[in-house]
Amino acid sequence: MRALLVILALLLAVPTNSQHIINMYDGVPYVEYDLLQRVAKDYLGPDVTIYYIHASPLHPMVNGITHRTHHRNYIIQLNYHQDQSELVRIETLLHELGHVIDGYQGRLTYNPITWDGQSYPPMEWKARPWEVSANEWSRCLFYEYVIEPELKRQGLIPTAGPRVKF
Ligand SMILES: [Zn+2]
């Protein structure tokens, strides 16, 4: 009994990776859910929850959007077009995850929006520093989770990894 209690205490003391990725609707492509889980595990704390809406009726010019609801709860919405490529979806998803990472790290705050503690006047989308950062995240995460595993798989760089296929 005592041994059991010790084991139980040890189990409770071990920090677990318990970020929550909650798919709001069925039919999320596996590659998207897998990327969400892996990026969250590597870059976000265990108290972060992301609600993922993979097919939202957003404005046709908008590929995705990220909201923070309260504390460390985020909603990521991706748009749905009939002719959307998986590549654009993944680049968008990684961009939105960049916003979550910047929010988690305290660089980006919502309502009001501030970046590194500063407010900005309304400005063009691509000039907004948090969008510049999210685009950088998208490129870096794409390399880390898509390109690098493929190069490893092909033996061009050492060690094999999972493959994302388009
Ligand atoms: Zn953005």
C-alpha cells in the first residue's frame, strides 16, 4: 500500500505535456492535427488550450485567424475554399500558431493589440510586426516540421523523421 502511494505521488509529481488541442468539428486532416500537437508540445506550455476550427466561412481574402479567449486559451480558424491546397493550409496553420507562440511568450497581446509592449496605429497587414513575426514562424516551423524530416527521410541529412506528403 505504501509503495503504491509512493508510486502515485511520483506520477503526480512528474510534469506532463498536457497542452490541449481541441478539434471543434470532425474531419480535421490528420496532418493539421499532428502539426498542432507537435508544435504545441515543443513551443507552448502545458496550460495552453487551442480550439481548432479547420473549416470556417471567413472572408475569401482571409486564410486564417487567431483569437485569444481568456488566459491561455486560443481559437484558430482556417478558411475553407473548394480549391485550397494543403500547402497553403499548412503555411496558414503555422502562421496562426506563430501568433499563439508570440502570445504565449508575451510579445503579442490581444485587446488591445500590443507588440513588445507597444501599441501601433492601424496599418497595412504585411507591415504589422506581429504579422511579420507570424510569417517568420510559418517559414521556420515549415522547415522544422516538413522540410527537415523529408531531407532526413531521403538521407540528405542524418536521422530519419516522419514525412508530410503533399
Ligand atoms: Zn496573422
